[in-house]
Amino acid sequence: MGNPINDKNTQVVFLKQRLDMFAELLEAIDPEEADLEDIDRMIQIVEEMDAKCREFKHRDE
């Protein structure tokens, strides 16, 4: 994996990049052709971002 991200600015950049990737994925999916795997993958990405936010918050305490 990588080294833990402890710098707040780096944490924000990381989360922004993940959010941008999610937005791109969302734009690319055709709602008429999206299947359960697509929806599951989007949910997984959101859950990963949530977990990372909690991890960063815990490090700051």
C-alpha cells in the first residue's frame, strides 16, 4: 500500500482526487444500462471515502 497520510493538506488532496474520480465514474455511467455491479462499485467507493475520512479524523485527535 503506501505510507499513512498524516498531513492535513495531503489528506484533503487525497479525498478530493477520490471524489473527482467518483464524479467521473458517475458521469460515465449510462443510467439506462447501469447494472447492479456498477451500483455496488459506486457504493464501495463512497464507503471507502467515508472510512478514509474517519481514519483521517482519528489521526487528528
